[in-house]
Amino acid sequence: MIVHAAIDLLDGHVVQLVQGDPARERLRLPDPAQVAADWMAAGAPALHVIDLDAALGRGGNGAILEALLGAAQVPVQVGGGIRSRGDVERWKRAGAARVVVGTRAVRDPAWLAALVESHPDFVVLAADVRAGSVVVDGWQCDTRSTPAGLLRACDELALAAVLVTDVGREGTLSGVDTALFKTLLAETRHPLIAAGSITTMDDLARLQEAGVAEAVVGTSLYTGAISVEQLRGAYWQ
């Protein structure tokens, strides 16, 4: 299982938020380039970089993200506010290994299908879930649709993967809901990326045993709940 290090960008800084709420910052670091360099030096095999400002529709961190991609020595998947073909092509040219699309993909299935046809095995579909429903617009809007239904509807597309974030647990260090990911694994043929309060090495082991292909660790990594040394012994180099 590939374990990504998460880098969430807000106001030019790296942050970790509780349940995706910008008013509930658990930490803030001032130098995204240094954070990315540190995780790569520690052995992270991949980075998961999200532009929260773009996701929330209040600007963006494009120059910072382009610099991170230019300096990256590992694959980087990029997300946050990617809602046009031009956005996707911009990040592909900049060196992203994959792009994560959520809001427009959920609201406009025809757009997603055309995008994936043009860029097969490059697009990751975000099925962000809170209280059983898919949420969009930076996790601020409940669509009242289920993640299982969304994954089934997209099963024939040439997606690179599907990313399921358990928003209600995100940043809480309360432990992963393995049952959620087991249920959704049965709804898709695509590799599944799990995110949301992966707090311990046991959480990672349970996800791997369930068949999850990749995982994103953020708050647990920044707080030391999961140490670099532990990850090096199992998932990182």
C-alpha cells in the first residue's frame, strides 16, 4: 500500500484542519517548499497536495503548487478547485502525476466522462463523505447523494483511482472507520485511496488488509501519532 504525505495549502501556508473547517486549524507551518522537502527526505513515496483556498473558491496557491511540482522527486497528486479542463491540463503540464477532481465531477458526470476519456488513468475521483453523504465545495455543501452510488456510476470510466475522505473524522485523530472503506471497496473496480483520521500503524494495517490501495496521512504525521520511523519500517523507504 502506498502511503502519501498530505500537504494542505491555505493562505500560502501548510495547515491541518479539523473536519475540513478553516476555523479549526490544528497546525500551521509557514514554508510549503520546506515541508515537501522534509517529507521527501524522510522517505515519503508520494505527496498529496490540496489547494484549500481554490477548493473553497477564495483564490489559490498556484505559484506555490507549481514550485512544489517543479522540485518534487516523487509523484505528486494535486487537488482543490480543479473544475475545468484547463485546470487539469495546467497541472499535467506542471508535472502532476494525477489530479483529484470532486465538486464539478460530482455535479457534472458528462464533464467527468469527457475529461477521463481525454486523460485516461490521470484523474482521481474524490468521493468525500460526511454522515453518509457526498460533500462538495471544499466539504461545505451536502449533495445528499451516497458515495456508493457515485462510485458505481463511475465504475466504467478510466479513472486512475477513487479517493474517499471520511470528512467527519478528518483531523480528529479518532481512528479510521475501516468498515466504511470495506463497504466502498465492494462498489468500485478502481484502486481506492483512503483518507480521514488514519491515526495509527494499526489503522494502516487494517486498511491494507481490507484491500485499500493507497492511504493519505496528514494530522497523524504532523503530530507524531504515526512516526516517520514507523512508516520507514513498513511503507516508506
